[in-house]
Amino acid sequence: MKTEKIEGEVYSFRKNANEEVKCIISTQYNQKLVELRVFYKDENDELHRSKRGIVMNINTFQQALPHIQQALNNTLPTP
């Protein structure tokens, strides 16, 4: 079974009428990173990267993810 490394946009959602949040996996300085970045629309309706967002090393993200999932499981009502 061949596995491929994901790089690029993996998820996005609309924040409001003029902004979108994108989850991006990238490599910078030989480090894998996870970015949650706000993009905004200009007057021509084109999306541009803003300075708002967070970037973390993928290992840090992977360590945090189970804790985030556990917190969500403990606080959200079950359907």
C-alpha cells in the first residue's frame, strides 16, 4: 500500500462574507508545519493570505490533537 504525504490545503471554512480560514500543511526550513490562516477577499473577490492565524510544527499539532479531541468529547452533548 502506497502512502502519499499531504501538502497544501486540507480543509477550509468560511469565517464571514469576506474571510475564509484554511488549514494548510506545508514545509518550511525542512520542518512540516500546520497552518490555520485567515484569508480575505479583496475588491476583485480574490483571496489573499492575511497575517492572522497560527502556525505550528506538525509534531506539536499531533501531540495537541488527542487532547483537543478528548476535551471536545467531554464537553459536547452527544446527539
